[in-house]
Amino acid sequence: MAVVTMRQLLESGVHFGHQTRRWNPKMKRFIFTERNGIYIIDLQQSLAYIDAGYEFVKTTVARGGTILFVGTKRQAQEPIEEQAKRVGMPYVNQRWLGGMLTNFQTMHQRLQRMKELETVDFDDVAGSNRTKKELLQMRREYAKLSRTLGGIREMGRTPSAVWIVDTKKEHLAVDEAKKLGIPIIAILDTNCDPDDVDFPIPGNDDAIRSVSLLTRVIADAVAEGLIARGGAKTGDEVAGEELGGGEPLAEWEAELLASKAAEAEAAAPEAAAPAEAAAPEAAAPEAEPTEVPASPAVTDEAPADEAPAAEAEPAEKAAAPAE
């Protein structure tokens, strides 16, 4: 079953490409036709590529991987943040800082600095032993770090794959991912280069509805992978599991797994009750044969005890005349 329908793609405008003068000839195989100076993308191919990307993301997450959501253009900022938070994955929806992947050690140090600043009370001048100017500078530093690195604050290592909206705008992210051999799943408009992407999804990367739909599909694949990962473990292991060495499970996933465990525990006593009720019934026939022979044995022994007494009476009568 397809994860998205042709009707949904049409309603979201996924089939609209760029103007014919703004295109990459490598995208020719994904173009269906041209209309009013605009290329129309072949949605039949888009559906097949969406399914391939969905399965890859689901398998990657089920094996313990993480997906980094990247989209800094205005149309993609809100969908990227919303869907990434929904499934507990890291995201970048502001400015991409050079070296976020290739120089992750330095990025990790900046993340630690941001977490240190979170513990500072910027309004407590007297208790902080700092001047107002120092606190103001620290507040501005924290605001800048939170804006650019807030989405990856729990990312303890480089991601297993990257979801990118508009590979032309996010060329730095594409270059760094390719340099590290990180698989890239991305929306490819008619002006993009398909050679840069491992799992392309031909579609419109400028319309908000198109970006929202495709990002939601990738987030759904992540959610399914998380459930598959949790289903292979016990409740205690799932509760303590972390994504990427420091990314806790999303709240919705923990609640879902907890409810499944509660249902399993509730079903166990119900299954045990019929078995307990059937046990006495099965044991009853075994007790009857032991009791039935017991009564004849008692009756057979009673005449045996009385027989000597009956034999003693004629002996006494015979002894009486002799006296």
C-alpha cells in the first residue's frame, strides 16, 4: 500500500516544477511535460521514489539510526521543526553553520556551552557575581546559540541519514553529508542535480503544502521505525533506550509502548483464568477410581473379621456337654 496517494500529491502541488529556463538537464527523466512555461513533474515516478525513501528511513531508524531534518528556507522552517519534534529527531531550520557534520567535535563543544548558559539566571545580578553587561552579553550569546543549534542539542553523534528540502539552497549540508558518506533523502525540483542525492523524491520544493506533505511522510517513516525498534525489545529496555547515544525516545512513543505493555499484562490474567478453571475438571475423573474400590475392600474385610467368631461358637457348645 502506497504511503501517499496521487490525489494528495496533486492537491499539494507536488507536480509543479520551475520555469523552463531554470532547469537542470539531468532532471529531464523526471519531467512529464511542459505547460505555460512551467515543467510538470511525473508523479508516477514520484510515488515510486517516495515508497523507496520511506522504506529506507523506516529501516534505518528501526536499526537504531537517526535522521537529521534540514530546511532553512522560509517555506520549510515550520514543517521541518514541527515534524522533527513530533518524532524526536534533530533538525536545522535556521542558518546552516559550516562544519555541523564535518567538524562535529567543535559543534559538540558549542552545544555544551549552550547547556551551561541555560543554567544561568540572567536577571539575578546580585547572586550571580557578574555585572549587568556580562549578563547581557551571555544572554545574547545564549539566544544566538539556541537559535542556530537548538534543534540539534540532543544529537550526540553524526546522523545516520539526512532529509533535505531544496538541495540547491542547502548545498553546504549536501557537501558535508557526501564527504562523510551519509545518505541523503531530498526533494528534487526541476532545477536540482539528482547526482547529489542517494534517495531522490521528484517534487516541488517551493510550495508550503508540498514541503509539508513530503516532510510528514518522512516523519511517519521515522515513527514507524521507532515503533519497530521498540517492538523488538522488552519494556524495561525500551524505557532506557536512547537515540544516537543521548537522544531519548519521544514522549508519544513511550506512551504507546507503555499502553501496549499494559494491555499485555491485562490480557495475561484473563488467559490464565480459563486454564485454572479447567484444571479441577481434568483432575476429578482421576480421583473417582481410587474412591470406588475403597468401599468394597471394607465390606470384604468385615466378613473376614466375623468368620473366626462364628467358628468359635460351635466349639464352645461342644465343650459344654463335656463338662
